[in-house]
Amino acid sequence: MSTMDDASEGESKWILEFIPKLIFLGIAITVIVVFTSLLIVNNVNTSNLEMEVFFNKLMYSSGGISYHDVDTGRIYMGVIDPSKLDHNYLIQSLPYEGKRFAAKITVYHQSVYYPNESSYLNLKPFTALDGPSGADTLDRKFTSAYVNENGQVVDNTPVEIEIMRSRT
């Protein structure tokens, strides 16, 4: 009978000695998982990507400012359609509602168009701020063909698009 008691006594000592090791292992694994998840979440910044998507939607979608041939369904990427530079058209065609995105489209250094002018004017002062209360900007300058008021196509028309996105 004494051999049975000695065996169970050894197992219980081994289990009691192993409990602090299990607790320490659990704490170590939890700390590693928490720190890894914090680093992954904090390093993913999609603000530049979101502004690029907004720019591409503005330029290259059928609801954007590029000329869209209704008969063929083709979008002429190098030609800006002046009828689409209307404030109401830009608001309806772009799905970015609210005050998160704003844009300023300047054609030929004189004609300025805003899809959301009030948001643009509100976000402009925040571009100089760092931190979560600021705003990010994306500037694109390129030349494009443009149909002027007389119906003539003007090649090499300078176009500048400034996009702003609030960080909050």
C-alpha cells in the first residue's frame, strides 16, 4: 500500500511544480500575441491608398471627368469633358458623401471646380497639422486635352487635381 501512495505523491508534486510554468507560458504567449497585433494594426495606413482610389474614380470611371462615349461605352482617358465639371454632376457621380474627401480641379490655370467646395475649404487649414486631427493631401499635375467654351479641342491643357482627406 505504501508504493501506491508514493507514486501518487510524486505525480501530485510534479503537477504542482508544473502549474507556475504553465501560468508563465500563458502570460508570455498572451504578451507576444498582443504586441504583434498592436504592431500590425498600427502599421497599416491606408490613407494614401484611399486618396488614390478617389483620384482614379474621379478620372477613370464613367461618372468621372474624362470623356465617356455613350454609344461605345469607351472612356477617353486623355480628354476632359467640360460638361462633367459641374458641381451637381460631380456630387451625384462620386459616391464619397460626407466631409471625409474633398477635391479641387483646376483646368488651364483659370477654371476651378470643386466636387465638395465647403468640405475643401474646411479641410484646407488642417493640411498643415500633424496627428489625427489633420488632413492628408494628394496633388496630381498633368496635361490633358480639353474642349473649351467655343467647342474647340485644346491639347496640352494643364490640369491640377488636389485631393484632401481628413484623418478622423
